[in-house]
Amino acid sequence: MDCIPGTIPDRFALWLKKILVKHLLAGQQCLVGNLTMIQISRIRKIVEGFKHAFAIDTEKLKDDEIALIEKLADYVVRRKMTLPAIMFLESVQPLNFIGNQAALFFKPILIHFFSAQEYNKLINILEKRDAIKTLIRQIEKRVNG
């Protein structure tokens, strides 16, 4: 996971770290009074948690996940639904996690196109940022070539 430099959690973590170094680790008393080393370590864990609070997931798709996306792209192209599918995917791309939750809601209807195991795997794949871009590319690849 990568943290975007300059974001609020990143700046907050740096600010809190400066306070810890300046007051607590120098042996001075701070607003919260004397802290034990256990409390300081807990504060450090909190700082580390805030550091990655709004991190971006950069996990790549695996080969079996790409194969499932290709199967979905084949289905869309066979049904001649390429244009509506691409328009829909492009419009919901920033909201891929919410779309993933909607797919869970429509599971009883959509389960007819995939096996239950494949459908659950597809839902997990759609949580990843690159999944929708990959699906769009696969659909365009099948239409164009």
C-alpha cells in the first residue's frame, strides 16, 4: 500500500511524530502528562495506522482473475452489449467498491451467468482498482480484434 504524500493522514502522522519526538522522547512533560513506554508504543501504532488510513491498494490481478475477467468480456461481446457495458463501466469506475456491493445485492439474479464459486471470486476481483480497467480493455480487445 502506498500513501499519497501530503494527504491529511500523512500530515497528521508527521505532526504527531514531531510532538512525540519533541516532548515525550526528550523526557519532557507534555499536555497528557508523563507517559509510559507502553503508552508511547501504542501512540506509535496509532500514528502508523493513520499513515496508511487512506492508502491506495496497488495489488495486481492474478492470472486466474484475469481469466475470469476474460470470460465476462466474452459473455458481454457475445450478447452484443459492448457499448452499454463500456459506458456503464466507465461511469462507475471511480465507485468500484460500491459497485462490488451492488453485485452482492444482485447475486440471486446474476448467479445464472457464472457458477457460485466464480461469481464470489468475481465479486472479490471487482474490489481491486485495476479490475474494471482490465475488463474494459478486454471487451475493447475482443470487439476490435
